[in-house]
Amino acid sequence: LKGKGLELQYLDSTIMANILERMTKQNIPALPVHDSVICPAQHEGFLRQVMIEEYQKIMNFEPVID
């Protein structure tokens, strides 16, 4: 398990970079805050979908959403 933390940090940063890139391409302002993203309320649904898709793409399984 040595180095697993670094690997997970890398995957997390890759997911976030992909999310921000997609939001930017849609001209939607998005601000990363740790492992969350702030955007205008009218784009919340799109952001949630992007977050799910990017997580699935990198982690290869569906996230657990409360």
C-alpha cells in the first residue's frame, strides 16, 4: 500500500482538472474548493453530471451519491 495516498491524490487532481476543463469549455465559471466545485446555481445539474462522468471515467465505477 506504500504510495497509495499519492496515487489517490493524483487521481483526485486529474478528476478535478477534467471537471474544470469541461466547465470552462461551456463558458461556465467554476471555482474548485478542496474536492468540491462552486458554480452558478443554474448550472448545478450540469456540474453534477460532469462530476459523475469524470469520476466514472477515471475510477472505472459509479460514485456513491447520498
